[in-house]
Amino acid sequence: MTSTPVSRGQRIAIDPLDKARKIEGFWQQRVIAEMNDYQFTSK
């Protein structure tokens, strides 16, 4: 895909797989806090 500027009203192709790859890490569980030997994770 090229990144040429698009005028208002023109259509461009969007690759949904490319968009999904960019946000894939966002939905992974992460450790947000630790207390003693217990980890609190985000859902």
C-alpha cells in the first residue's frame, strides 16, 4: 500500500490485517502490580 495523500471524497483501500497487526499487543494480558509473590494482571 502506498501512503499518498488523499483528497476529500476519494476512497483508499484499507488492509484490515495490517491494522490488526498494529494493535495485536494491545489485547495481551500485562502485569500491572505485584504483591509478595502474587501478580495482578489486566484483562
